[in-house]
Amino acid sequence: MFKKLITYKFIVATFLLNFSFLDAAFSSSNEDIGSLGEEDDSATVASAQSSSRSSATITVASTYSASSSSGWIWQVVPVSSSSSSSGGGGGGGRSSGSSSSASDKYEDYADPKYDIAFKHLLSLGKQPEIAKEFVNLIVPDFFQDPIIKLQELPLSIPALPQPVKTQIHMDVHFLATTHSGKQSHVLLEMQQERHPMFDERSLGYAAAVYHSQVEEKEADGMEWYKKLMPVYAVQILNYDSNRVLRSGGIKSDVTDTLVERVKDKLLKRRKFKKHYKLTDVETGQTIDSLQIIQFELKRVTKKMLPFPPTHSFEPLDWWLSLFRHSSKYTLKEIEANRDHIPETIQKALLRLRLEPAGVKKQYQKDVSKRQKHTAELQAAKEEGIKEGRRQAEKKINKRIVKRGLEIGDTDEEMSRRYEIPMPQVKILRQEVIKDSKVKSNAPAKKTEDSDSY
């Protein structure tokens, strides 16, 4: 029996090491980076909308998907090896080397998944039509009653710090006026990495904006609630919420509530949008004054949204392509295909060139900071894998030492026979003896026949 245990040592160790590797690889806070959504095996995905309800909330999951690869062909402009690796600001080009740096990758167009590029892209400036088209495409309430005017509002609530109030900060905050004259608050946020309780934080931001519409002095008056306008909180998320079940969530000092939320309520194939409203679980009636709308970019797969773009791209397909593939566009290719690119998308791409020197410098700083953070997480993950291996090996060796003590092996015999370093054998011996003493000193459980008094 003992020989079998030794024979199985390496088999069990291999299993535990692989398990430890998987556990460590999926438990870091960077778990969602690089994950892709489910691949769509259909060559053509038609634009559609569908809704589904759960007992807790109503989720209107509206899927906008890209068209087939048929139609006009994107003209790829050849780039010489010298121009593709140059750092100039002119034509630039797509780097062909596998070891290209981040500065090469983002040479022509910035990635709007980074904060500074996202804010620069959707700020009003002299081209409010960029943000206006984007918001009209992503908020269902604006499909039939589109926005005709946007006004930028303070990004902090309250606008100035106050001793007794927590100040929250947003990426983009608009006051929107629709064609019918209705007004509402629109909050836009780009979330590069997932954090525990992110949805709760988003709800807190939206609720704070909703609450801030009424001044304290007005709350004492009559019918103050008539001033309240709807709040739409829109988040562009660079992760796939379905994958949290595989990882078990983010390990931190707070509960990763998304794990329980997605359990048995996963997004279906080709779905990448969530839409939360206050909902009565009995009747399905909704209160539409506070809504959260989320787009999960990692679920927009290559088959759903191919690159290069196709002739039959819908307006939202172009925006999703901008978020997913902006770093793949080159100046020469944009110029060669200008007639096929919607005018608003062309303006958006010009924004992503980050022409103002200050904005470009801040973007490069943001990219460097993100790369450093990613490198630190990767290093922590690798250390976690090594630690998992050490713990697995120690667990196996401890069982061997325990069995060796039971059959009377000396430390030297166990070290030589099972190839365990002598210092480790001595440490494990002490741990085994300590464990046995604790177990022997534990109070015996009383049986039904024992005297309880």
C-alpha cells in the first residue's frame, strides 16, 4: 500500500500543480484582460433586439452585431518595412514585427479604451455631433426621440468639495435634450479592467446624479419631484462577465458580487449588451428614471465584427469597431477608403489622432501607466503560480513523512528514499507531530449513551 502511495506521488503532484496553475492564473484582479467572447459560427449576424427578464431585475439585452464580410473590399495600403517601424507622425503604418512596442502600436490612432482618449473622443468641442450620434445609438429611449442638443455638465458631484459630502468623479456627463423637448442626464464611462462591486459603484454614481437634481432648500417645498429628470449611466466594459464563473471572481477584501449575479443568468451567444431598470418582480412593471446600460466589448467577437470593416456595417458596428480595432487603422488606409467610412466616424478618427500635444502626452502617460500595472499583475500571477507549486509539493511530502513516521522510517531514510531535502524532512516531521498532538488533545465527542451531566 505504501509503495502505491509513493508511486502515486508524482501523479497527484502533477494534478495539484496543474490545478494550482489554473487557480492562480484565473484569480488575479486582471482576470478579464485578454478574454474573448464566444465565437459566432455564423458568417452573417443580423442586427436584432431581444429582451429577457429575471426575478431580480429586467434585463433588456439588445444585440447589435456586425454584418457579413460580403460587399466592398477594404483597400489595404502596402507599408514598407522602414515606414512601418518609423516613429514619425506622418503616414506611419502598421508594424509588421511581432515585438513592436506600444508606441508603434498606437502610432496613428489612440485606443479609446484608455481614459484620456475616451474623454477626448466624446467631448463636445466644435463637433458635438460625434458624441450626439454615439449616445443616440446606445440608449434605446433615444431611438424614437433622438437627442438634438448636448450640454457638458460638471464631472464632479458636488461640483466643489464639501466637508460632509463624498465627491464622485465621472468620465463624461451630459445634459441631453431630445427632439420632443425632454431632458435627461447621460453619464458615459469607459472601464478598462473589472473591479469587485463595479456595478454597485455605477449605481451609486447614477443615484448621486439623480439625487443632486434637487437642492436641499427645494426639498422642503411642494412637488419638488417634478424637477427630476431621468439618468442614463452607460458603461463601455473591456471584459466578458460570463467568464467570472470560470475564475471564481476577483480575490479581494470585498465580495465579488458579479459572480452571484451572473450565476444561471449568463449572456447568451452573440449578446453583449445589458440594460438594467428598476423592476417589479411580480408584474414586470418598470420605473425608467434610473437606467444602467453596459456594452461588453470582449463579447464582440471577430466573426461578429470583422476587421477590416465591411460595406454593410451599421452605424453602431462602426462605433464598436472603433473601440475594438482603432489601433489597427492606419492613416494611409483611412485615406484610401475615405468614401466608404461614415462622416462621423471619420471625425471620430481625427479626434483619436490626439493632435493637441498636451493630450497626446497625457495619453502616452496613461498607456505607460497601464502597461506598468499589467506587468505588475503578470509578475504577481507568476509568483502565485510558483507559490501554488510549492504548496502542492509540500502537501504531498507532508503526507509521505507522516506515513514514513507510522512505519518507523528515520529522517535519513525518508530523505534518501523519497528525494526530500533533509531540512524539509525535519520541518515536516515537527508539523506532523504537532498536528497529531492537537488531534489527540481535542475533546472527544459525546455519544448518545454518554452521561451529559
